[in-house]
Amino acid sequence: MKLIYVRFCFLCLAFFSLKNSGQETLPIYTDYLSDNVYLVHPSAAGIGNSSKLRLTARQQWAGIADAPALQTLSFHTKFGEYSNAGYGFVLFNDKNGFHSQKGLQGTYAYHLPLSDGRMFEQLSFGLAFTYVQNQSDQTTFQGDPSVAQIVQSTSYYNADFSVAYHRGGLSSYFTVKNLLLTAKNNLNVQEPLDLRNYIFSAGYYYGVDNFVQLEPSIMVQFRESTGQRIADFNIKAYKTISQTQFWAALSYRRSFDSNTIENSQFISPIIGVNYNNFMFSYTYTNQMNDVVLTSSGFHQITLGLNLWTREQRGAACPNINAAFGGF
């Protein structure tokens, strides 16, 4: 126990002593409802009973040229079958019109078991560092002499710190994203950017012996610089037939802001299936504001593969125990 405490103190000391530059990193959508919690919370790295590989592709405003698009590839696992430490990485490509950013995130997590009984209980800590390259393609601004016909690029670093607590069907996470506050605007290096974002999420999985299992959850975000608050209200249902698990989720996102332009609302139905060690899901997001750019909505596909499944770790939520075996 003393060794664990020393390791954790060293982890915190190493993190908070860092000074570097950073900007906004990975956008936060509803990926976490497709068994991809790690994209939002670094403390989820290696948290389950299997290693997880996930690939996502998201397209916004279908049919509109240069609309925002995002692709991510993530993987996380434990260092060994009996290790309490985990690691993971995320590769992402985020494009919006003439601007794009590509990034690599690496994560270290430590999981502290709190119970050896039939009910799973665990406290987890995660630390992630991200490298991002920003690019602005101004060659598309044809005919404007005030804009240099060049491709500008810059890079920066950022970091996230995360804590998680699980007990039985309860799952909870708290993450501070974009901790490094010395970020600079890539178009104006004299303008500092404060992009710190506090995220809390919690859910409860129940009904193991019922015909259908349910998992209501909530996620709340608070952006420090603007004071913007965003809340997700979710419900997810599971049904297993033979070796196949079908599931569906419904998410409602609301932004609470005095600025009516930012006071947006989104609803996202999600359907998915787990077969053996494979996972597939489709997400459709519809913006519910009175004034929208297009009614075509946002579309996302997630493909997943569970690898090297270990023994189930007592009664716990699906984020801990994979539905079926892996390679």
C-alpha cells in the first residue's frame, strides 16, 4: 500500500511540474456510449477485463462541402494479466473546412483494487499527454490578395488528468482536460487560450437477471474560460441472445449558456451489436435548435475488437466486464 501511495504522489508531482503549450485537443461527442469511455477519460485505460481496440469515423452535416469530420483509432490494455497498471494511445484526425489537426495521445493509468469479494470495487487514476499538429490550408482562398496562398502549420502539447471509481454496477469518472494553460492561438501567438474543461460522468448498470438490462448515465462538462455548462442525459439498454448482445442508447445533450447561439440541443440515438469479440455501432445526431445549418444531421460509425480477455472481475458494469470472450 505504501508503494502504491509513493507511485501516485510521484505521478502527480511529475505532472503538475510540467510547463508547456497546449490547445484544444480531441472533441467530445457521444463516443463513450459505444464502449469507448477511454476517449474521454484517461483513467479508463486498461480498466476492463479485456484489451480494447476502437475505430471511429464521424461526419457532420452530410452533403455540405468541407463539413467537419473526425476519425479516431484508440487502444488500451494492461501491462500484464496480473498488473494493476494500464496504458493506451489515441490517434486522431479532426478536419473542419480549411483547418485540420492531427494528434497522438499516450496514457498511463493505475488501478487500485478495493475489494476481493464478489462485487467489483476499484479506484483508478490516469494521466494522458497529447501532441497535436494544427494545419491551416490557405491555398483554397483563391482570388483574395490579402491572404497568403500557403499552408500554415504549428504544433503544441497538452495533458489530461483523470480519476475513476467503480463499485458493482456503478461507474463514475472525473477528468480535467487541457491542463496546460499556456496555449497560444496559432493565428496570433500573443493571444493565450484557456481551454481547461472539467468533465464528470456517472452511470449505473442493473437488471442482470431481467429480460433487458438498463444503464442510465449522465455526463456534465464545465469550460473554465467561458463558464459554459454542457450536460448529457443518457439511457442504454442491453439484450443478449445466444452469443450476440444487442444494445441501444439514447442521449440528449443540452448546453446551458446565456448566449442563445451557444445554447444548443442535440439528440443522439445509437444502436450497436457485440458478437463474440467484435463490436459495431452507429450513431445519428440531430441538432434541435430553431436555426440549423442543415437538417442532414451527424453520422458516426464505431468498430471495435476485444483482445486477450481475462477472467471476469466480479459483478460489474459492461465497461469492466466484456460481454463475450476475446482472442
